[in-house]
Amino acid sequence: MGLESIGLALGASAETAATVGAMAAGTAATTAMGVYQGQQAAGAQKSAQAQASAQASATAKAADEANNRINQKRPDTVAMLAANAQAGKGGQAGTMLTGPQGIDPSTLQLGKNTLLGQ
């Protein structure tokens, strides 16, 4: 039962019922078109957001890489050479435990005449 039939059943003239039916059909078509265009706009907005997010991510990555190129970590060769030169001043016998004079052999005697004490 269409809209025209309902209008006729309520006592409206055929012309009025046809006009009301056409208006209702036009309103439904306009509403459907509005919903469709809204869905298209939402899809376009999601696509634009995804593209903007990808662009922002790529820009942040490029900035991070440029920052890392500028601030590269390099060894402090001057300090290493200075430390080696200072260590060389101690001579061959110099260690952290004995110092540059080495070990006095008399301190190694245990007071016994064994192979370990000689």
C-alpha cells in the first residue's frame, strides 16, 4: 500500500494524494542522497586524516634522522692519547698494583728455605 493509497483511504482527492506521495518520495530521495553524501564526506575525512598522520610521521622520522646526523657520537681521541701518554710515563714495570718501582724481591721471602720462598 503506497502513500497515495493511504491518502485516498483517508479521503483526500487523487490529485492531493499524488502530490503528497510525490513530495514524500522526493523527501526520501533527498534524505537518502544526504546520507550517501555524508558517508562519502566521512570517508574522505578519514582518508585525509590517515594521509596527514602518515605525512607527520615521515616528517618526524626525517627530523630525528637529521638530528642524529648532526649529533653523532665520536670517540674523544685527544683524551685517549693523553691517558696513554700518562700511563707510559710509569715505565714498563708500572702497573696499578706495583707502581713504577716494581716489587722488592726481599718482600717475597716467606722466611723458609723452600722452593716457594726462594
